[in-house]
Amino acid sequence: MTKRYHVYGVGAALVDTEIEVSDTDLATMAVEKGLMTLVDEPRQAQLLDHLSDHLVHSKRASGGSAANTIIAIAQFGGSAFYSCKVADDENGQFYLRDLRAAGVDHRDDPIDKNSTGQAGITGKCLVLITPDAERSMNTFLGISATLSEHDLTPEAIAASAYVYLEGYLVTSPTGRAAAIRTREIAEQHGVKTALSFSDPGIVAYFRDGLREMLGVRVDLLFCNRDEALSWAQTDNLEAAIESLKSIANTFAITLGAEGALVYDGTTLHNVAPCKVKAIDTNGAGDMFAGAFLYGITQGQSYAEAGRLASLAAATVVSDYGPRLSTDQQRQLLAQL
């Protein structure tokens, strides 16, 4: 049976701003390098005030890890649906317009005010980029922290080939419950499940919650080397690979400049790296997941999808921002 959507995603809705900073700036502001840190709105305002004379690299864009992945799928030509939560404010309306412009379906209502009793504030993410291309994120979730199973669209889940969950959902009790419910609905309807570990800090501090989200096992897991090692509590990648086999039928491990490893359930494939000068690693893992999911839902093998994902991730890190242009996407597909 042909599915209406290739992928249904669930995750945070954040309006992103990227700023170029130095390692000294991070130290002065006490920002943990390379991690996603949840902050409140006053802390985010304090950071912006400190960086008022720095170069802002990105225009305002709809973001959030899973959103970046889902948007990539749609822009490559796939069909996608995204469940998230924004406030009925200017940022929230912008976010929904940006999703629509990217070709991603979603619920029309940004927020059920009757259930919350307040309008809230749309989430915002401050992405700090150092000269080594590393990104350090300071995230104010806003109303996105209250994402719950009431914000899901079960009919769209059932009409999808895959559901995709971001690990960041584990930080919110209602978000974690929404992720678990999405997986359960997917399993009931024979929809394949995919999950991303999202961030080394998520694996380190929310292990039990991630286990709940994974359930018995997922069909496809995305992680980077640090996350894989942290999950397996080892410094040996081969041991980590064996550990991942116990929680996922298939998986992809990104290795940065060394390429990636993709396991199709039988064979572990080495995906060669693409040599580029990295400018901004923000969204690299999200793009890898998006291109990979697009590939396998179009009938590509895991090795073929891995090559597309590696090319896409290498291209996105060679410039600022987590998106590819339409021309870049066409060129990547033409290379296959």
C-alpha cells in the first residue's frame, strides 16, 4: 500500500539564530562547547546582549533538530508531516509559514489555548559557531516544552512509511510521552520507527528516558560516534556497534570527517567521507538523517542512501545554516 507520507516527524519548534563567536566568548559566557544547553528566556537575552556586536550569520529560520530533518526530506522531493508546538505569536506564525514554504504538512492550529490557559512564547535557539565549525546551542524551548500526545495527528502517523523522533524530546515529560505514543501508534499500524540520539549530553543525562522512547527496539537509529560510545558506555567503537544492535534493527553512525557507518540489519557499510572545509557543523546530523531517510524511502539501498547522506551533510557544513539550496539538492541527486 502506498503511504501518503514518507516520514512523519515529531520534535521541537524553534526559531534559530546563528552567531559567529570565539572560544573566549564561550568561556566568558560559561557556554558548554559542542552541546545543546536548555536555558530560560532571561539567560538567552543575556547571551544575545553579550553578543550584540557579533556577526549574525543566519536569517531567521524554522528549526529544531527533527524539523531540519523533515524539511530536508521535503526539499529533496519527499512527502513529510511535522508535529510540533508553537505559540500564537509572530515567531509562531512565521514558523508555520516557513514549514509550509518548505512543503511540510502540519496541523493548522499552532496551539490549543483552552488546554494551556495561556498563549505562551514560541521557542528560540541561539546557535554559537566557533572558528573550528563546532556549534554550541542555547535553547529556550518556550511553549515547545509542553508538546504532548494531544498535539499528534494519529491519521498522519498511520499514513506514513516512517516516523522520526528526535532525542531532545526526552527533556520534557510531555514531549517524552508524545514520542512514546508516536512510536506505539506507528507500531500498531506497521509504520517503521526511527530515532536520533540528538546530542551527547542527551545520552549522558537522559539514558532511562531514551530507553522508554526506544521501546523494545526501533527500526532505525541515528547517532554520532560520541553518542554511540556514550550509550554503550565504552571507548571501543566495535563494542558500541554491537550494543546498538540490541536496540535497533538498523542504524547509522556519523563519524565527522571520517564518513559514516551504516548497518542494514545484515551488513555494516563504510561510507566514505567527502572532503570539504567545514564552516558550520550546525544541522550536519539532521541533514544526514534527512537525506538518508529520503534515500531509503525512495528505494535506495542503505549504502546508496549513506552516500547521499554523506554528500548532503558535507555540503551543508561548508556554509552557514542547516539547509541546502534547491540547486545544491538537485546537484547532489544528480551525482548518484
